Amino acid sequence: MNLNVLVLPGDGIGNEVTREAVRVLRHVAAKWNHQLKLTEGLLGGVAIHKTGTPLPPETERLAGDADATLMGAVGLPEFDDAPPEKRPEKGLLGIRKALGVYANLRPVKAHASLLDSSPLKNHLVEGADMIIVRELTGGIYYGTPRGISGEGAQERAVNTMTYTRPEIERVTRMAFNLARARRKKVTSVDKSNVLENSQLWRKVVIEVAREFPDVELDHLLVDNCAMQLILNPRRFDVVLTENMFGDILSDEGAVLAGSIGMLPSASIGARKPSGAWVGLFEPVHGSAPDIAGQNKANPLGAIGSVEAMLAYSFGLQEEASAVDAAIEVVMRSGRVTADLRPPGTPATTEEVGEAVCAAIG
Ligand code: NAD
């Protein structure tokens, strides 16, 4: 298969973890005989330094041409007081929008060897393995009217939660297709006891579900879901929800995984003529200026993002499973970075990347 991938390392540890993610991607491509075409582009603080803008037009063009984009992280302390247009994070929002990635997928897995890193009791977390599908380009974060008006006692603020039927349909189909490749269960999360917006959400989800008779569907109100994620995380396979609920629930889900350095994410858009799904893959963490340049950042979130790319953009399940299994082997070996508090001397970023490749074989 042709794997046409744009790499945007970004700033800080983005460079270090992306290097290891690319190492794993090259290894997989060589082992399974895929034609890997890698292009590198500028995003974030490094792009501001070199071009004056966090998302240069050239990067947008390269992302449009690629089947999938692998990102590191953006952000440099020197831009903390810069105006919004000159901040590295502006590039991140810009590229998500430019690619039209409407579904954010966040796999949350309680790795056996990390159970002690979770603040939750082992018996609750053990075996948890879910994916949260968050609608990413609609809902209250984008709805109009919005704004603050009036003064004094008349001052008021308004935001609008709005969804159209097609917006709900496409993300629902994405969730059900994902469930088909997993344990075939979708939990749709809404607030339909209070919000009309959620009533439409639930109605459309039920209608789309009829196209997937082999997948089980249930519904949870968002307040109950927040509780069940902690009380009974194993009950979830695919969690489907709108933008703001997903924003909140996916951070809660992150607690199950142990360390922020472990967490991958995938944002998916339309299908390309090549058959690949447009995708933006990045670890959840930021550029971590406190440890940048020290070869001690955990690259497993970035490597997990490669796994997500193989599965979701390219449909390469066998290769994705091999990366997943290799990550598990490396974690069990204890040769992991300092954030996972290994018993002996922590491994370097590079050593973890090499170990994952060795475990893939
Ligand atoms: P951060 O995720 O960069 O770091 C938070 C803490 O977690 C730090 O102590 C860091 O050392 C640690 N950490 C993060 N990733 C790690 C890894 N892979 N291995 C080991 N430890 C890791 O968040 P922050 O400090 O709030 O933000 C730093 C910069 O990153 C800011 O400029 C922020 O805007 C940016 N940021 C970018 C993204 C992104 O690009 N998607 C996401 C979050 C923050």
C-alpha cells in the first residue's frame, strides 16, 4: 500500500517523540512492504521563527496532499504573551480546521503494567479498553449567536449548541464502523432529558444504528457517563458524543491510562480517492518545555498515534495490532521513560523507540 504521510514535529519534545514515531512507521513499512512517502513540514513555534506564521500556506498544502499527517506538539514559552495570531497553538487549530477532521478519536487503555500509575484502584481499571469518539467541528464551541453583551445588571453571555442531521450522521457512522472492528458496542452520550439538541442527537443516532444491526447501541446521559467512566470503565467499547461532552469526558478517560505521555489521538475527516481516511494523528501531550532536548520524553503516545494512523487512515489492522503488542511488551519489560517510574535507570526516548521496533520484530 502507498502510505503518503506528512510529518509535523513542531516544538519541544514534539521533535523527540516524532522521531521515534517515524522510526516505528519506517520499520512497519519495511516489514510489511508498504511504500512509505514521508514529507516534513513546519508548524507552531518553529514555523513562526522560519516563516513568521504558525501555519504556513506550504504546510496547509502539504497536509492537503498527504493521506495522513503525524504531528508532534506545538508551543514555546517565548510565545506565551504573543497575540493570538502569533501563537504556535493557532497553527494547531488552523490545521484541524483546514483538514476538516470532524471526529476526534481517543483510545483509552489501561495497560496491565501501568495499573499502579493510575490513581484509581487496580480492580476498577484493569481491562479497560475503550475509544472515545468526539464530534470535533460542531456543537457549542462553534454555534452562533455567541458573545457577551450589555453592562452591569444587563450584562449577559450566550453560546449556542447547534447540530445538523448530517453532522450527527457522519460522526455516528464513524463510531459504528470503529465498533465493528472492536467489541461491537456503541454507547452514545447526550443530555436528552434537558436539551433539544441532544434529543435530535439521540434520534439520529438511533436511525443510523439501524444500518449496523450487528453493533449494540445503548445511551447514557452525560452526567451518568462521567460517573460510569470511573466506576465501571470496562463497560465501554466505543463512546460516541458531541464536542463539549467529549472534550470533558476524554480528559477524564485519560486518568485511566496512567501518564499523559502514553496517550495517542486521531482526528479523522473525509475519505480520499486513494481509499485512505484524511487523518491528523498526535499524542495528547504538549511540547513539555521542562524536559525538552533531554531525550527523556515518553514517545509511546506518539508511537500509539502511528498505530492509530495505520488502523484508521489506512485500515492496516494487522500492522496496528503489531505496534500495540510491541508497546505492551516494552512496558512489561520495564525499559520505559522516567514518567512511568520504572524500577531501575529510566530508558531514553530513543531507547524506547528502538525497543518498540525490536519488539515488532
Ligand atoms: P505538556 O503536556 O507539554 O506538559 C505537562 C507535563 O507533562 C510536564 O511536566 C511535562 O514534562 C509532562 N509531559 C508531557 N508529555 C510528556 C511525555 N511525552 N513524556 C514525559 N513527560 C511528559 O503541557 P503544558 O506544560 O501545559 O504545555 C506546554 C506547551 O505545550 C504549551 O505551550 C502548551 O500550549 C502546549 N500544548 C500543546 C499541545 C499540542 O500541541 N497538542 C497540547 C497541550 C499543550
